[in-house]
Amino acid sequence: MGIENRNLLVGTRLVANYKKQTYVCTIEADEDGKTAFVLEDGRRFKSPSAAGSAIMAGQACNGWRFWSVEG
């Protein structure tokens, strides 16, 4: 199930299952206070779509549908 409320708080964990593997993305704040979507390997992205696309080897991705809020 995709993300409906796009006002995600710092510390929120997002999860996605892709090709039988579970991925986690944590919401953090950059030094300038902007939201960053950080994968477990430390890669940082400006949007959930960019983070999802990185997992999908560069394929276009609607991150709001790809990720779900953990829990």
C-alpha cells in the first residue's frame, strides 16, 4: 500500500518489497533542513521516487506507491 500522507516526519521508516527482498528507507533532515530519503547503504535522495528508482536499477518509479510506512 502506497503512502497517502506525504508529510513524513524525520525518523519515519519506509519499506518496500522488490524482487523478493525488503528495502528500508529512513527520512532524515539534511544540513539545510530539507528532507532526505536515505537507504540502508547510506545513499541519500531528494525524493522517494529517486530512492525507489535506485533500488530498481534506474527504472522510473513512483515512490509514493513504491514505498509504505513501516508498521
